[in-house]
Amino acid sequence: MKVLLMILSSAVLLASTTLYAQSQRVEIIVKASSDNSTYRATVSYQPTDNQQTTGLGIQVHYSTSLVDVDDPVNILEGITGLQKQDDTDNKDNNSATDRYFNAAWFEINGNWPEALSGSTVLFEFDFTLKNADERMRVPFNVTPVSVATGYD
């Protein structure tokens, strides 16, 4: 699996992290508020083959030294678990991150996500920067926990 981090203009888009696993894509798009005081991160899913699956398990890693992260909102139906956890085992192999969201969706009949048309929002979360000068350094990493049968 490859992780690609693209840093774009902070006025509209702060960062985008993409995780590729055969034909699955999980992406984090971060947008700044109009006054650049808060940010909204949208975690979305789009299979490149446009097929439904039995689900997905991911971790979204971040650094508490750089950001204060709120609880997730706009959570996609069918979630089996979503919680914040300490990254004591460095699961993303990035020592700069120390916490993560652990999230999983499961649908036994292979009809996940239910409405599959383009990109599907898995969840969103708001955050603030502890130091505005660090806005281009904020790492958000996505690591797979479990993928559906037929996907690497």
C-alpha cells in the first residue's frame, strides 16, 4: 500500500492523504474556515471499481502536539465502531502522530456502502491548530485495519 500526502493552499484545502489498496481509496480533505481559525477534515471512501463490499476498517492518525481534534460528526451509517485511541504502538510508522480514530464498517451481504455513487463521506471532524505557523506540517495518516475480501 502506498500513502500519498499532498499539501495544497491552506485557504481552501490544507492536506489530502490517500490510501490505495487495489481498488479502494480513502481520502482526507481538510478545509479551513473563512477566518482560518478552525478546520474541517472530511474522511471519504471511493472504490475505483465502483463495487460495494462487506466493509472497511481504517485508522486516521494525527498529532496532539499540533492539533486539538473534536469528536467525529456526520458518521456513515453501518459503523461498527469509531473511537479515539492512543497510538502507543506507532501503528502508522510515523513518530510525529500519537493518536488516531479507529473506525470500522461491516455489512455481511456485501452491500456497503449502501449508497455508492462517487465519493462517500465516512465521517468528519473539526480541529484547531495549536500553532498557526504549523498548518502546512499537520500530518493526517490513514492506515488500513481490515479490507473486504478481494482487496489487498
